[in-house]
Amino acid sequence: MYRSNLKQMEFENFNLPFDGRLRSDNRWVKLAKFIPWEDFEGAYAKTLESTRLGPPAMSVRVALGALIIKERLGTSDEETVEQIRENPYLQYFLGFKDYKDEPPFNPSMFVHFRKRIGKKSLSRIIEAVNNKALSATAKQNDSGKDDDDGKGGAAGGQNQNQGKLLIDATCTPADISFPTDLKILNAAREKSEHIIDVLHGPHKGKKKKPRTYRKAARKDFLTIAKSKKVSKSKLRKAIRRQLGYLGRNLKTIDKLSQISSLLLLDKRDYKLLLVISEVYRQQKWMFDHGINRIDDRIVSIYQPHVRPIKRGKAGAATEFGAKISVSLVDGFSYLDRLSWDAYNESGDLIDQVEIYRRRFGFYPASVHADKIYRNRENIRFCKEHGIRICGPPLGRPAGQDEKRSEALKQARQDELDRIPIEGKFGQGKRRFSLSKIMCKLALTSETAIAVVFLVMNLEKWLQSFLFSLIFVFQSRLQGKFGLLSRRLNTDHLGYSAVGRF
């Protein structure tokens, strides 16, 4: 049967399903009760200025909770504020005492939240959340069955090596276009022209404006940029012309600074002036020496902290963003290192193992890492501390067929055990925003990256919490049915029904 319901009812007759009360089993209510907000209040308060002027600052629960909501929902800053305004569960998650049908704060406050919290504070928050989740998981395992063979969770109480440590590294790309020398020089030239206009503003009509040849420079750039195929000689000629335009503009800015103060520039333009000066120096040096590499190479004038990271992946051999080293324990991830410069991740294994020992009080039973981590220094360290590192041993394979087959089986199992950390990177880049960091500053980008791992750990806890509820429900249900079956199996004549079968 089909019933038409096209007529829109009046707003006064619209029924609310929760009757003014929030459900205790809602996901946001569970997260609000699970996160230890009060543990982070002191460190957050130190980042605020002690002044009586202006309105009071937002609490750490509002700042951190808003970042968590934004990452979980995958929305923009403006849309996140609207979601908080419309959803009473989100307002409860932020610690509001009652529902208010108005924006809780301006969307621009997200930038201040990221600056105030920072990467170091988020690392401590991640540790606190993971410790609480692992403790709860250990209690569930202890109530279910004992696991003393060194393959279980890391939150045990013995001093012997326990647990599995999964480590790996990846790159978190920044939101920049693929950089080329010609595009970088063109962007620097255009910004230098804007700076010349600002510095010449007070002398407009009094002195002749310096020539910048911006139309000719733009035409030269588009001629090469719109070409499908460009030879090396034409590209080098185009770069030489852009270098000439940019160098001329920088000399003009230097002359204008003698008659006009650089204080005419705002903070952003002055920073860009320093950046484009360094870009010109780097590009001129590479052009003169005929090479395409230099230390601390700038690939974006608006994000000068971003560096090229050689990854050698099939999709992109070079990525542009921060490189991170991550460890995974029982499904909960830790952000151990974040750097904007390229580094060899194999040098992090010893530090990550020592951090594991400081966290749990013992070394891991096994370390599961990529082939690049299996160098002689790391293998020697693991052997000294009784840690089994995954992969076949260095040197010739074992001569006996049995030992060789056992080694191959163990190596295969180690590769299977290492899959979760690859899946964690996939979750961060497909489900969350780890594949493209939209923040522009280095500090805010680091905070955004750390928030992704915090949210993934909270998602892991929610999943394990749901499974624990199902397990408790099944155990209670089995207990009731077991008691009922024992009553039914007990015969009133004195022998059990089971014995009859």
C-alpha cells in the first residue's frame, strides 16, 4: 500500500523523537564521557594570554571537541559550526549545559584552536586516550581468557617482552599544486609586482612608477605553460626570462624601500618578500649550475615549509608535505615523529621501541616493519633485547628444507601481521583528511595531522566498545540459557536428561 505524504505539515505540529532528552547510547555522548577532558585543561590554559580585556577564551573541551567534530564529519570550518548549531548532541559533546540555536563561535576560531593546542599537546592527548582504551581492552581480555604467550595485547603487567609493535612511515600531502620551477618563478614574480604597487602607493602622481614588464612576463609564461610539449632548451630559456623579470623587480623593491618604508607592507606581504628573495636565490643558483636540486628547496611561496619527499610510490614518486613515523599497538596508533624535511625512517626504529618500553614498561615481543627498517644496526638492537624483527634473516638462506620452510611461513605471517598499519594509513587518507592537509601554516598543519590520529583512535575505541557490549550481552544470554538448560536437563527422578542420550 502506498500513502501519499506530499503536504508539508506546519512547524508547530512537527514531533521531536527524543522529547527533549538525549539518548545515553548516542556515539557523541559515549565519546564525551570517554575523553578525559579535565586532564588537558592545565596545558591548554598556559597557551592563553592572561588579560582581563575581551571575552573569556573557549575551554579546551570546546576547542578540541570542535576539531574532533570537524574531522569526524569531514566538513569545512563554516559547515562544522552550522552542524554544531543544529545538533544538540554535538553541543553536549562540547560541554554546553543547554541547547542554543545560535553559532557557538566564529568559524575563524578553528585557526586559533589549532595554534593553541599544537602537536605536542595532541601527542599527550593521544597517549592518554590510548592508555585508557588499552586498559579497558586489557580488563576485557582478563575477564575472558588469559593470553600469556606474548601474542596478546601490550597492556600486560609482566616485565617480559610482550605485544606486537607495528611501525611505518608515510607522507601527508599538502594542498599545493604540483610545483615546477617555471610556476614558482611566475608566482614569485606576480607577488613582487604587488609589493611594488604597495610601496609606490604613497608616491603615486609624484614620481613615475617603475616598469615591471608584467604583461610581457605573463605572456612569456603562458606561452610555455599552455604548450603540450616543451623542449629543454625552450624551458631553460623561459626560466631565464622569468629570473630576469624577478631579479629586476627585487632590485626595484630595494630602491623603493629607501624612499618608502617596508612598514607599508602587512605581515603577510613582508613574509612573502623574504620567501621570494630566497626563491630567486635558489632558482638562480640551480640555473647557473645546471642542476635541479638544492637543500631546503622551496616548492610553494605561500607554504615555504613544505618540502619534496621522495617516496618512490607508483602513483607519485615525489610527494609534497610532512613525513610522519607512526607506531600501531593493538589497533591504536601513535604519532612518533613529524618532520617537514625528508629523512630515512629506518633510523626511528630504536627510538620507537624505546618509546614503547616507556609507555608499557616492557619491550615488544616482535617488531613488524618494512624492509627498509631491517638494517644491521636495528637487527643487532632487537637481538640484544630479545625482540624478533619480522622478515627473513640477512645473508644466505638456511640450508635445510625444514628451516627454510619455517622461515618462509614466519615471514609470510609477519607480512600479514603488518597489514593493519597499512590499513591505518588507508583509513586516514580515504576516510579522513590525511590525503590532503588543507591548512596553510606549519603549526596548524601539524595539529590537523595529529587530530586525524586522535579521531582514528576514538573510532577504534567506539568499535571495540560496541563489540564489548555485544560480548557481554551474549555471555549473559548464554548464562541465562545455560541455567535454563540445566534446570530442564535435571530430571525429577534423580538422573539427568543428558545421561539418557
